[in-house]
Amino acid sequence: MTGRYSLGRRWGPRAQFDIQIGVSTKHRVFVGLVDNISTGGLFIATDQELKKGDTLDVKFTIPGQDHKFVMKAEVMWIRPYDELGNDRNSQAGAGVRLLEMNDEEKQMLNA
């Protein structure tokens, strides 16, 4: 697990993963990649245009778990492709806050 932030950017320790996530918005459906995840949120690597405040439906599983996470998420910040410049280590995408997670799902993500 890596860093811990407060006041809106990160909500607990992050685990590094490379997993696919199904995402749907009011107008489209697409697949992104999860770069890291915590009980509060995750980063979705995608070149799809998202805006801060967008509500998403997300579906994913994490390695070693059979449970399929299906929940709402809110876009908290974005990193558009055109802002990456020469930083080859960064990916375009969005940081999202996971909503409506039950205690069992929080425990699974903490594990």
C-alpha cells in the first residue's frame, strides 16, 4: 500500500493494481484500467472525457476476491491527456470517490 491523503484527494492507503473496470455514464459505456484503489476511491486510467462531479456506475473485481463490486462513483478530479506533457509515467484519467459501499466491501478493499 502507498500514501495516505486527507481533505479530498485520497481516503486511506492505496494498493497498486492493474485491473479492468467497466464504467457507464449517462451517455456512454467504456472500459478503463484501475491504477490504484482504496476504500474511498480509485484512479481510472482512460482517455474518455469525464468532468469533475460526473456520477459513474462502476463494476470491478480485485485480484484474489470473487466479489464483484458494483457501485456509484463520483469524479473528484481529472487528468486530461493534453495536460500530461512529457511525463511518460502519468496516465490520463480520473480520480473517483466510491459511493454507497457497505461495510463488507470496505473490509474487502482494506484487505
